[in-house]
Amino acid sequence: MVDRKYFIPRPAIYYRDFGFYLVLFVIGMVWGSQATWPTLILPLLLAAAGLHRAGLFCHEIVHIKDASLKPFQYLYTWTVALLVMVPPLRFQVPHLAHHRLGVFGTPEDPQYPLVRNNPIAMTMVLLVIPFIVPFTNLFMTFTAAAGAFSTEQAIDRWAMRKFGFSLSSPLTEEQQAEVSRHARVNLLLLAAVVIFIPGILPFYYAVLVIGWALLTARIPLEHELEQLMETSGRQDQMIDSFTIESPFALIVQPVGFRFHTAHHMYPAVPYHNLPALHEHLKQTVPEYRDSIISLWRAIRGPKRSATASHS
């Protein structure tokens, strides 16, 4: 076990970084509402980058269960989670399952799509899904507002069969009530936009598409994604997770995501402590250094297999 200091979150850093990215998004949206082609490209990229990075803090909320971050969780839930139409509870169950020992990299892992040797699946994940997700999220906002969670689960089972990727998660009655409240507020805000500033909707949709494209682009960089294991242990999480030190990876792996091996070994470590933990593991765990690969090698395919037997 590593030093306890790596697990201590610093809320001020969360508010600073999240606030900065959220401001970038707002500036991009205001600028984009007044810009014309081709200048429109600049605010579009600015707003998408800001929203993408601010949206990644959902990942932190799911993993870091510290009382000092409760106000931050509330802030995220009622700002960016409304913008992307995904409250943290939607992401929590499938993502924590992806990290669970015995589930990671197996057929039960809802976030381990076998895209590496499947051009159709890779095309769907990288080029098609970003255009579809804003509509599926809008649909699930309607179903949640109406309390139709059985419909959502039917869609989720279909997504798992077709793409091996979960779009939602089972929720308790209490969680369903919270998600329903969130969805109803979401619909009120969307209705206000449709009534008062409908001209911004195409721009907003383009921002969401680029944001989701940046999000899905990191998927093939973090795991081998070639075959499923029968079971998995802690060692497999290190062997089949990859870290890219190149600063170019920050385009799609900001907020600590490029230190993905350290994150899978110690998922409760806040993103701002991952660089230091990464350096510590490089010095103390020889096998860990094997997980550090170049960006080009990650794109081509790491060609490494976990130690557990494969199905």
C-alpha cells in the first residue's frame, strides 16, 4: 500500500480547475452565439474543450468519497451534469464495476469494449456514438422525468449486446428519485432554451458531439481491448492499463486520465495526486514501468495480455 498522503483530496484544486474549464465553456458559448463561419470554429472548439474537461470531474465524484468534496459534488451535479444530461449516478455503477476485481476485463465488465480488432466497433465508438449520445441522453432525461426506468434498462441491455458498453446503470428507488428530480430540472432548462434562445441549439449540439468525441477517443488508449478474461485480479489491472507520458495525450486525457495505470491500481487517489503517485510507482514497482507506453504505440495497439486466463 502506498502512503496515505496520496489519497487526500484538496478541494481548492478541484474548484480552481473545474471553475476554469467551466468558464472556458461559457466564454465559448457566448462567443459562439454571436460568431459567423469560419470564425465560429474557434468558440466551438473552446466550448467543447471546456465542457469535456469539466465533464471529466464526474469521474472524480464517483471515485473520491471524501466529505470535504460534498459541496463540489453538489456543484457539479447542478451545473455540468445538467449541461451533458448525465447525473453522476448514471455513471457510478457501470464504472465502479469496470474497476472491480474479478470483473475488470471480463464479459461482466460494462466498460471494456472489444474495439481493437473490430473496425466496425472502433468506428462506432470513435465516429458514430458521439453524434448519437446527446440524443440518447435526452431520451433518458425524458424517461427519468417520467419514472420509466424499466425502459432505460431495456435500452442498456441492447447497448451491451451491440457494443459491449453500458449507457446507464441499475438504480435503487432512492437513486431513481434523485435522478428523476435532476431530469425534471434538466427539461425545464431545455424548455427555457428552446423558448428564449433556440438559435443556440445547433451550436450546443456541435459542442456536445465534439466533447463526446474527445471522451471516446481516449478509450483505445487506456486498455488492450482485444479479448476478454475469464476472471481478473489486481495484477491484471496493472498489466492491462496503460500510461502515456507524452503531453499530446492531454488533448483527450486531461484531469489525470493519462496516468491510467496508477488510477486502476489506486482508484481512490484524486487526479491532482496521480502525477506524484506515478513517479513513486515508477521508482518502487519495476513491473509498473512496463505499463508506460508511447502515444503511437497506444494508437497502434499495446499487444500485451493480462496474466489471467482468457475465455
